[in-house]
Amino acid sequence: MDREPHGRLDALARDPYPYYERARQADGLMHVAELDAWMVARDADVREVLRRPEDFSSANAMRPDVLPSPAALAVLGRGFGGRPVVVTADGSLHRRLRTPIVRGLSPARVTAVLPYAAERASALVDAFAGEGRVELMSAYAQRLPGEVIGRIVGLDPADVPAVVHGGHRAEELLFRPLEEAEQIAAAEDVVAMQHLLDRYVRERHARPREDLCTELVASVRRPGDGEPTLEERHELVAHLQNLLIAGHLTTTALIGTTVLHLLRHPPQWRLLCAEPDRIPAAVEEAARYDSALQGFRRVTTRPVTLAGTQLPAGTALFVAFGAANRDPDRHPRPDTFDITRSPGRHLAFGLGAHGCPGAQLAREQLRLTLEELTRRLPGLRLAEEQPVVMRPTMIHRSPYRLRLTW
Ligand code: HEM
């Protein structure tokens, strides 16, 4: 595998902010070789792209950075999926796929899951509160979001770890340069998760329940009709896999970066502990300042001019939510982390047709997390022995590990 281009992409992903600044200051758009795309970086330009889905298709929204080896692809061939999902669909297909998800993540459904989310957040903190130190990513951030979206979808809690692990492995396989043996092992984990999800599809069709999995299945095949076809099972597993990954990896990432930035600014952490009413504003500021989903791709469907740059049909764009969120024309002092700023409209959850349907669920989990931590561990600080290293990813920006002490 060619690691050199990946090395440059990793450098960009670990610290994309200097690129963003150059792209915002460029005349027109800036082409970024590492991303193999034109970067859309100004707030106004990002909004324009998101408001014109007919001109800027999502077909390539999650284009992988790595093509798995033939042996890994052969393993994946034994799994399910490989069908368009909500985030990569356009037009009427997009609307059909999105409708049950929006219903399943409605304000009422989110409110209904909050007691469970609060109980789990509290239990996860109980497990380390007496220890005096914790690695927060593995002990908490990688656990709560999977348990919560698992509950909404209707997964047995015992299956959640395999589903979360499968999601991480799918991301690694498509976005990290792994050795051959590791690719095959990752592909096997992904396929195991897909077979598990397929069992849920068939089970919920046979015995419907009050959960989102049942609703997704029913949106494709009505209960009482014959067994889902193989094609329908492929579509439903792809759909579920995408929803689960969108639901947990992003939220895990934002929990990590939110706690990191609060603790890098101890006066702001102390302010939050003293005045927990500020928690919702702190969540918005963390989402703006170091967005979990830094950007997704789009491709032009016809010749268009954007920010004065002429783009033929079929041109790839990287729509950088993270860059727009640091645009000084929209956010004064954009590079300052400040939980007391008056909230501006950031783009951390996107906008328009593809805007995040899970934003409220994510915000509530961040709120619960900060309520627990500020109330129970106000003396929290970064453990100093090792510097925090960011994962080299544009889609789930977070620390690898977050060692804390108190
Ligand atoms: C901190 C957490 C989260 C962040 C930063 C985030 C961010 C985003 C962004 C920026 C988009 C727009 C993508 C685009 O325009 O191409 C998006 C879409 C999406 N998000 Fe989230 N999200 C988060 C949490 C969640 C959760 C908890 C769920 C579900 C439980 C979820 C489900 C989705 C889905 C299904 C889409 C695709 C919607 C579509 O294409 O119509 N997200 N998210």
C-alpha cells in the first residue's frame, strides 16, 4: 500500500486549520491535492452548497480514502450492504431513506430515551469515579453513544459492543492504510456485524416491536408480507450500519474533544462547574470550535460556478464544516474557545436536505455527560504525563486517548 500520500493526508487531518485558513483566504476555491478535491471553506460557500443538493450531489459524500485489498474485498463479499444509504443518496431515494430515520429520532423519541441515557451515563461514571484517574475514551466516550443508539434501534445490550466494534473496523478499513492481514481481520469483523444486523432485520420482520429497527424494516416490507428478499436485506443492513455508525462514532468523538478543550481551558471548566446552566452553550461552542465531522464530499451534477470558480460536471468538492465554523465573517475571534460567546449559527451538524437528524440526540448526550462530570468530578484535569494525540480523521475528529485525573 502506498503510505506516502496517506502520510500527507494524516498531517492535514491531525491539524486541518492552517489549510482552512488558506482556503478561506484564496480567491475562489482552493484545490487540495491530499483530499483530491476542491475545498469549500467559507461559511457562505458551505451554506450555498448544502442548499443546492440538486447541483451538488451526495453520491460521493463518504468516498473512502483507501481501497481495500482484493483479499479483504473477497471477505466483504460474504457480508451484506453495499447499497446506497441516506447520506450518499439524492432526490427521491434520499427522501425515502431519510423519512423513517427522522421519525425514529424525533424530539419525542429522544425525550423517551433520556432516562436510559442518564442512567447509563451515571453508571459509566460510577465505574471509575473512585479511581482518581481514567482514560475517558475507552471508559466512557466509546460506550455511551453506542448504548443509546442501540436502545433506540432496539439492539440487545449484549450485542452493542460487537456493533460498535464493527463500526470502528469499517471506518479503519476504508479510511486507514492497514497491513493486508489487518485488513482481512477488519473485514471479518465488519461482516460479522452485518450478519448480526441481518438477523435483526429478519427477526423484526417476523416479530415486530416498538423500535427503530422494526420501523426501518417496515418501510421496505410490510409486516405480514412474505420474508424480505435478499436485495431488501442488503439495503436494510446497509441502512442500519450507516445509521449506527453515524449515531455513535460522531458522538464519541464530540464527547472526547469537548472534554479535552474544556480541560485545556481550566477557567472555563471551573466556570462550567460553578454555573452548570452554561452547559448547553459549552456544547455548542465545542461543536463549533473543533467539529467532530470536519467535512463530507459532494460532486457537481452539472457545470456550476462557486465562489467565482468554474467547476465542470463531475467535480469533487470537500465541504469543510470545520472550516466554516472558524470563519471570522460568521464567528468573531473564531480561533478562541469561549463558552461564554453568544451562540452563532454553526454548521457542525450540517444544514438542509442532509442536515443531521441525530443532532438533538447528540446534544442531549453531551449535556448529560457534562452534567455528570461537572457535578461529580469538578477537580478533573488532563493527566500530564503524555500529550494528547488527535486521530488522523476528517470524519470523527477526536483524541485517541484522553487520560484524566482528579
Ligand atoms: C456529535 C455528533 C454528531 C455530529 C457532529 C453529526 C454531524 C452530522 C453532519 C454534519 C451531517 C450532514 C452530512 C452531510 O451534509 O453530508 C450529518 C448527517 C447525518 N447524521 Fe449526524 N452527527 C452527529 C450525531 C448523529 C447521531 C447521534 C445520529 C443518529 C442517531 C446521526 C445520524 C445522522 C444521519 C443518519 C445523517 C445523514 C442524513 C442525511 O443524509 O439525510 N448523527 N451528521
